[in-house]
Amino acid sequence: MSIRQHDMRLAPETNKQNLSLKRKRRIRQNIPLFIMFIPVLLYYLIFKYLPMGGLIIAFKDYNFADGIMGSPWVGMQNFKLLFRGTNTVNIIRNTFRLSILNIVFGFPVPIILAIMLNEVRKTWFKKSVQTIIYLPHFFSWVIVGGMVISIFSQESGIVNHFVEMFRGEPYPFLYKEGSWISIFIGSGIWKGAGFGAIVYLAALTSIDMSLYEAAHIDGAGKWQQIRHITLPGIKQTIVIMFILQTGNIMEVGFDQVYMLQNNVVSGVADVISTYVYRVGLQGAQFSISTAMGFFESLVGLVLVSASNSLANRFDEGLW
Amino acid sequence: MKASRGERIFYRVNDILLFLVGLSCLFPILHILSLSVSGQKAIASGKVGIWPVDLNLESYSLLLKGTPVVNGFKNSVIITVVGVALSMIMTILAAYPLSKEYMYGRKLFTKIVVFTMLFGGGLIPSYLVIQSMGLVNSYNALWLPGLISTYNMLVMKTFFQNIPHELEEAARIDGCSEWRLIVQIYLPLSMPCIATLSLFYGVSYWNAFKNVLIYINDTKKYNLSVLIQQMIKSQTLLDPNYIQVEDIEQMTSEGVSSAGIMVMVIPMMIVYPFLQKYFVKGVMLGSVKG
Amino acid sequence: MKTIHGRTFLCLFLAFALMASFAGCQSSQPNPDGGKKPTSSKDPGKTKERGSISATVYDRGAVPAAEGTIEENRWTKWINENGPVDVKFVAVPRTESGQKLNTLFASGSAPDLIFEFSPSVKTPLYDQKQLMPIDEMIDKYSTNYKNLLKEYPSLKKAAIMPDGKMYQFGKINSMTPLRGVVIRSDWLKGLNLEVPKTLEDYYKVAKAFTEQDPDGNGKKDTFGIAMSYRAGETVSQMFQVGWMVEDGKLIKEWDHTAERLKFQIRLYDEGLIDKDYLNDNTGARALQDFVNGKVGILPWLFSWRDFTIKEYATLKDNVPEAKLEAIPYPEMEYGRFNPTLENPVQMTAVVNAKCKDPKAVMQYVDFMCSEKAGLAIKYGLEGEHYKLVEGKPVITDTEKFKSEVSWAGGGFGMLMSAPVMKPYASETADFNLDHPIEKEGYELYKQAIEVYLDPSVPYPELTHSEHMPQLPKDLNVLKANIDTDDFMAKAVVSGSSYTVDQAIKDAKNAWEKGGGKDIEKWMANWYDKDSDNAFLAKDMYEIMKEEDLIHQLK
């Protein structure tokens, strides 16, 4: 900034004076910021950090009679119990697999959709499509799951109707691991992409229109415009969305798995959330589910820190 | 600005693809809608696809008369409107300072905040905190813990950071106070973001299920989400070992639960187009140049 | 950067520690009771003062808007006006009762009297010392319930927890089959077939139903038998799968499981069942196929009257010539079994250990299991909803009854014992014979009772699921981690590439590796030592032999 450059050329004493003036200025500017932020801090302390103390349940044998503080300590026993099972490695692996596939294939789709919508020229068409594609997000998996299963069923599903014409017999999409995973990921993407595009649509509005005009005059085609103007224009949003998604890597939605799974594919379909559900189903197993939640949070923390560091290389990190 | 031939092809292909995507998303809505206006026997026989069979409004009348849906709807509206207002204010109060590079401890505070997104104490500890504040069975138990979604707040922070510094500098030189700066410059320029986050918060409060179930004891205060979810679950997910005769007798029919789902989804269909007018391009352009 | 890093960590740690200690202060504070209790009588001088309690009530979302809420409606008022104590009701959603109750107990705000069917909710509460034993309050204060216990000592037996004390109140239900097998007898007739008796018969009939176009429409679009969800469970029962007693010891069997698997594979390979049945997580497809007249044999979980007015009625609409018969489970080489019966001795209520007025609780229980309360909750008010004809209540206004009374039983009738209400019980088990479909359904029901309530036929399981012992916490986690059903499912769909023997071997392996032997040991031990105190199948059969408890049907 030109003002600072000007500063440098002044005599050292005036420079020091200016520096302390700068600091005073900064303090002054921070006051309204802190007035704003203090209630926020209070909120986080009371409603987020205070209950966080309850994480110690993961290291205790929690029971109602003794309460959180009085329940006996058992160290890592809950974790040992959880991870001792022969199936646990599989369960964790399945969770990772589905989550990573979801990110690899699912992350770009809302971005692409948003860009496509942004290029629609008739407003009424844009608005209607925007609204329609975001609606599947609101139907619970209890319903959407049933529909997906119907579509891919062997006896009367639409897809197999065509498959039978080519192959002569239906294909058990939902019984084979490969196709099941594809259907799982695909249906998840389809359900959430319209809603996920909203953030990017909002971000797209902040791109300077004159850049497009200039590019058009320079003879740039649509693809080039998208590559050089649109994408960089929403870069910040993309990065932060990505970082936040890595934090969720252990969360493979329970409802979706529960509705789509069947006993044949549980080798790939059994995930942490269904496992915890089975355990928790049999009674107040709070210590166990808190322990698992703690593990998931740790993994999330590691990944978020890692992706944040990666983002920092491009100057876009959260901190 | 006339489009070149290449661009015209692009637009056409783009429109077709979007049309197909939109069509695929239309099916579930049409199916549920059809279920909600079809005859009971046809539903039970699985004859209803994306078009109603035996068109009638019986499911809706059963829903409105036989269940506390009207009351639930009212409650949902209250919870959502107040919740969105409170949350948006707090979110702005949080995002604005964190978006300023000169804020002391900015990185530390960001870390403190992001940490809460990953770690949580769980149901029981949260309940104990709420209980100790005497908030059980009141809607405050829904609003207060949910005041700020860190996820949303970070999105807003990113948007604020995106607003050119030149604007702020110019305003400060003109002697603008911090508050005026926010209200007259930052907020208007962030309308797309505000609209987006209002939508996100709105959806979250409207669909609130688990929190209402746990914190609200009076069934009179239940929101639509709890009522409809119960209807859907009563049909299917009861543990087969402990099912009772009364459970089967009082199961909600699929037509009625579909009607309930429609009642929940229709406001979502109305609100979004309304907010889309804030997704207007080029708002920034004029302000910088001007 | 290093100092900032260290500072960050220190700050976070301090914040964390501070909050943890705050949390500690909070949870050790005396917690106020959740829900507003009406003022209770604590003054010992005033012996005539009414007691007051709080109790849970299941919310099934079935109360019409005009009637109020499940916790405040004409019946809660009636109970408070006509009963011996004041009661404040707390609604608990039927499908989420475990979560809600656990939260209430964890925060110390649970009501005095908890109504709950599921042992998986009640047993952990007992384990965590949240329940009050009821022996003393029955002894000191009870009248009606005490008499009931004398007549039906199994009520006491089923109420006892591992420490030897009674903890649960319950009710006696009349015997009725909860599962069964229903077959399209018009198809049998049309194809000249006999009612299947053995397993092989079942297979042959299923095959005929699939291949010989029983509905005569020229298309091969029928299934012999349903296998999804509840059908699969019922079929499992036919084979007596799981825990069984051999030579006086409780073991986990694998042979019957193998037989069942062979049967299912055979049916699947030959196309006699819906190939998608493993995905039919809610059974909706199977039921749909059935009401469309596409399924010949339906093994299912039946609420007979409900089945009549829903599925049977729809079937008749679509296929007017359909006729149904209830048939016994198939004969295996090792025997034939009865289906699940409704739990005759059902434990329905427990008392909060923190309850301050057990006397009031006992008085309330006595009232709710009395004839007076039973009449009101089940039939309504005389003159308003019903009139007495030859001593039996007859509903006068069905619409009024439906909107004002029909939902009350589910919520408030959890202590209503069938023997108490016997004098008023409908002779046609609530079927309205004026409707032709209900008349047919009634015949089906009578047949089901005859076929399934046969004390000479053994019960497939050790006891009703509500009376099975609950595994301790760590064994539970182990059990949740083992999955043997996968191998079975894989064997069904994989044809010859994965055989029955392989599946059983893999399943056994998974079971043992996952700690199944520990589970077996615990169960065997329980059977040896504690099962005498438990309510087992043989006790159920004792009750079955009593004429009193079977519907006296015309």
C-alpha cells in the first residue's frame, strides 16, 4: 500500500511514532470487533465446550446412578472392546472407502451443477431447475432408499428391464459389491448435489462480470472462460468446502446405509454408524458410542489439519 | 453481446443436460405427491407410480383432522423463523471479526471454533447443560445450542474476506464507523451469502427432529418433523421382537404419511425461489467502480 | 510460531479443563424433577390427602387433534377424577422410547412410573440401579394387584430380576398367535392340492403355485411363498433356529440353520420366491405382491383383525375369489412347532428408584388394573359410547367411539389383564360379523387359534423374546460385531459358487473368532442357574391349558 511505502522514507523516530500510532489504531479497530465477538465466545464456551467435558465418558464405565463425574474410570477399555471385534477393521475400512469415493466423485458435482446453472440464460428455467434439483435433499432415505431399491430390483426394476433385453436375464445390482457401492455413491450424489450447489451459486455471483466481457472480446471460448475466470473466482469457496468435508470423513450417513444395505453386501456396506446402532440398540451403551465418536473426531481433526496445511500452501487455509 | 456458434451449442447442451437432471429429481416428488392423493387400496397394492390412482383428498383430510399436524406446522414456523433470525445475527457477529486480518488472536479463535465442529460431548452432557439452565421443554433449548453453525459461519467468513479491501478503506477515509461499515457496505454486498445461510439455517430448524424429541416433553410443542417422522417410522422400523397389537393397529397408512411429507416439503419448494432473487450477479461490480 | 503454537495448546487445554470441571459441578447438583408435579402430600398428619405421581404414556401420534394430546385428554381427566391419586403424564414417543427414557433417567428427571415393553430398555435401567423393587409396596399397600398375583403367580415369576426381587408390574393377555402361515386355499383347490404338511409338501406346493399358473391368467407371474422381512423370520421359526435345549443343556445349534439355508436356496434357485427379498427391508414388496394376488403362501406376523380389515380386504378387492386358510408350520424331521404367541404374561411397568410416594404408585396400579378402569379405557363411558346388552358392552356410535375411545387402550391399558375384563370380552374377539370381510376374517382367526394354540406342539424358542435374558454389556458389543447372516445370504444368491457347507463353516468360524463361545457359555450358565426363575415356554403352555385365557369364541 502506498501509505506504508511513504512511511519507510521518513526518519527513524517518526517511524517509531508511526508504528505505535499504528498499534493504537489497530487496538482501536479491534474494540468493536471484540464487542461483537464476546457473545460469540460465550456461546461457544457454554454450549460447545462445556458439554465437551462429557467426552470423558469414553474413558469411563458410565452409569446413571454415578453420573458423569462419579462413574468409574476404565481407561482405554471401551476402545479395546470396540476394536477387539474381528469385524471392526472391515467396518472402519468400509467407512473410509465409501467416504473417500464420495469425496472423489461427489465433491465436483455440485460445483459443476452450479456452473452449469450459472450459464442458463432464461431466468424462469434457471429458477425452476434450481428449485427442483435441491428437493431430493429433503426426502429422507426411508423414502428415497425404497425408490432406489425398486429401480434396481431384479424382478420388476426399470434398469433390469433394459438389461434383460440385452443380456437375457436380470443383473443383481444390489447383491454384487461393486454395483452396490456404485449405486450407493451415485444415489447419494444425486440426492445431495442440488442442495450442495447452492453455496457455489452464491459464490458465483461475486465474480466480476466485466472479466467475462473482456475475455469474450479477447476471443476466449466458454471452456477457457470457465477455466480462467469462473473457477478461480470461486476458489476460496471450493477450498473451504473441501476442508470441511474432510472433517466429515468418518460420517457415512446411517439412514442411507440402513435403507440400502442387505445381508449379501454387508462385507462392504457395514459401516461405523450401523455398527454403533447395533451396539447401542441393546441398551444404554453410552460409553461405547462416545468412545467411537471420540475416535471419529480424532480422525476428522487429523484430516482437517492436514487439508488446511495443504490449503495454506496456496494461501487459502482456514488458519 | 451476441453469442458465437460455439457458445450457442454450449448453451443448448447445457440446457438439455440440466433438463434431464431436473427430470430425474422430479420423480420422487411426483411419486410422493401421487401417493398422497391416491386411494388407500391402490396404495396398498403398489399401483401408484408417478401418477395418482383413484384421485381423492382423503389422506389430507385424515391428516388434518386426525393428527395434530396443524399445531405442528405452527410450531415449526415459530421455531424456524425465530431460529433463523437469532442464528443469522450471531453468525454475522462471529464471521465479521474473524474475517478481519487485523483482529488479535484471529487464528487462535478460528481454531477454537473449528475444534467444536469436530469434537462434541454427545447427547447426555448437552442435555445436562440445557437442563441446568432450566431450558428443558422450552424452544430455547432448540435455539440456544443451535445459534451458530460453525460450518455456516466459516462460509460467511469466506464471503466477507472476498469483499475488496478498497471499499473498506474508502469508507474509513470518509470517516465511517464500524457499525455503519457493516450495515451499509458489508451486509448489502453479502446478500447472496445471507440468503444462502438463511436457507441453510431455515432448513435445519424446519427439519429439527432429534433435538425436539429429546428436549421437548409436551406433545403440544412438537414440531412437524417429529410428527411426520413418527408416522413414517411406525410403519416400518419397530423392532419385530417387541411389536404389540396396538402398534399395528395405530400404524399410519402410507397415504397419510405421504400427505405429511408433502406438507413438510411444500414450504421448502416455496421459500427457495423467493430467496433466489438475492443471487444476483454483479452486485460488487458497481460498488467498486463507483 | 513455536510460542504461538504452545500458547494455543495451553489455552485450549485450560479451556477444556475448566469446562470439564464446570460439567462436574453441574452434574452433581441436585437436579430438579422434570415436568411439573402437582403438590404432593408430604404432611404425615393428613392421612386423607391424595397422593400424586408422574407416569409415562406412549405417544403413537394417534390422538385426534380435537381430543387434545396423549398426556392431556378426556381420559387423563377421567383417571384423575375417578382414580385414587393425581397423575401427571409424560409423553414418550413409541418409536423412540429408549432414547427418551434414557435421557430422562440420565438427567434425573424421569417420572415415577415408567411404562415400557422392551426389556432392552428396562434391563439396563435395572443394571444401573435406577429402579425400585416393588415387593414391599405390593405387600403393604396393594389390593387388586395382590389378588391378581395370587391367581397368576407367573406374574410374580416374570417380574423377578437377577437379585431375586420383583421389579415389574404386568398384565395377563389372552392367548393369541402372533405369527402364522396363511395360504391361498382357492389356489390349492384349483390345482387339486392338499394342504401342505411336511417341509417337502411346502416345497411342492410352492413350486406348483409358481409354475402352474394358479390364478389362471396365462402369465407366469406368481410366487409360491414370501420370504422377505417378517416372512423370513417366520420361516426361521419353522426350523427352530438358534438356541435350543439338548440333554438339559442350552446350546447354539447349526444343523437347523443349515436346513433352513438349504430350503431357502432351493426356493431361490428355482425362482419360487421373489429374488429381491433380501432388499425388502420393510416387507412392503411382499405384502404388496400378496394383496395383488401374486403370492400363494404368506408366513407373517399377524394382528388378525387388523390383517382382515387391511390386507385381506385389499386382496378381496383385487381378487374377489381369493380364500385364505391358516395352516400349521411344516413338519421337520425333528418335529413341528408352534408360532410366536402373544406374550401371555407381559411385563409393562417399572418404578423409578427415586420415586417419593410408592404408596401412591401402588394405588394407581391397583386402580388401572381394576374392572372399572378397564371398562372405561376399552369401551368408553356407559350411555355415551356403549350400552350394556346382556352384560356385554355394545358400541352405540362407532364414529364417536373411533374418535374418542379407540386410541385410549394403547396408551392407558398397559395394566389391563384379560381375565379381569373377561365378563365383557366380545365373543367374537372384536370382529364385527356384520361386515362380510370381517366375517371371513373371523373364520380365519378361529382357525388360527385352533391350529396354533396346541399345547401338544412344542414352542420353537426357549421363551417369548420379552422374557429372554439380556446379555451383559461387553458380550453385547461382541455380539453386535459378529455377523453370521451375511454368509447365509451370500449362499442363497451365489448359487453353486458358495455352498451351504461353506456358509455354515464360515459362519461358525466368524462366531467363534468373534467371541461367540463366551456368549454360549454365558447363556448355558444362565440356563443352568437362573432359568428356573425365568418365565419360559413351559410356563406359557401352563397358561395355555387354562380355558380362561383362550377367547371363548362362538
